[in-house]
Amino acid sequence: MKVLETERMLLRLMTEEDSDNLLQIFSDSEAMRYYPSTKDLEETRSWIRWASKNYKEHGIGLWIAELRETNEFVGQCGLIPQEIEGELEVEIGYLFVRKHWGKGLATEAAAACKDYGFNQLGYNRLISTIDKNNEASKRVATRVGLHFEKEIFKWNKPIEVYSVNNKE
């Protein structure tokens, strides 16, 4: 089930047993500030089914991030198929438990996903879609080498697209 390892984390496939862990994020209104709403247990299970579908159909998706030393759940990060203005792109997505914010974990996981996407999967371009008001997420994107590309309207709001090409 392991997909990637970083210095401090293991990224693995998401399973139905991860519902309670994901609810640490999904039930936290501050962590979900830039999403349409928090999620309940059934919506969390639906999220896991969506991730599993991405694994099967695309070979990628959001992965569970756990600390290597303790196996503690800290968040999710991965590569997600994302339609942008009619084109299918591959997004680096990340969402972490609030008590682990500010420790560099999202940056570490996103950098590993970028490397994996380019060097193992052969993608030429990766993006991140970020709510225009989410400064912390923008900082993660720029730390791993993504640059602001454009603003689009998606999910009924303005979204900024950050991108990076392989060999940048």
C-alpha cells in the first residue's frame, strides 16, 4: 500500500479504515475554510471511494500521509486528475491536520509528489489549484517550485492555478 516515503512521512493508499483519520481534517471548519463545507462520515466515505476510483482509473490519487516513526496520521497529499478549462491536468493536492500545520509536512509531501510525478510517472507538467485567499497553500506551492500561472473560475469561485514544468 506504500506509494512514497519522505524523510519524515510515509504516503500510502487511502482505505475505508481511514475515515476517522480523515474526519480530523474534514470536521475542522478552519482546516476546511477554503472548501465548500466540512464533511460528515458519509461524505468522508464518498471521498475515499473517489480516491479509490482515481487509483484504479488513473494510477494516481490522494494518499494518506503518516509519520514514519509513529504511524500517526497527519494528512493527505497526492497527484489528482483535474480538469482545467477543458484540459485534463495532474494536480499536486495536499490537506493536513491542523495540529501539524507549520511543520513543513505539506511542503515535504508535495515536493515528494512532484518528484514522483516527474521522475517516476513521466509527467511533463504539474499544477495546483488554490483558493485565491489561501496564502498558506500558495506558500507550499511556491516552495516546491510551482509558479502562479492564471486565475480561473471553478467550484463557483476564483481559483488560482500554479504550475511547474519538468526540468524547471
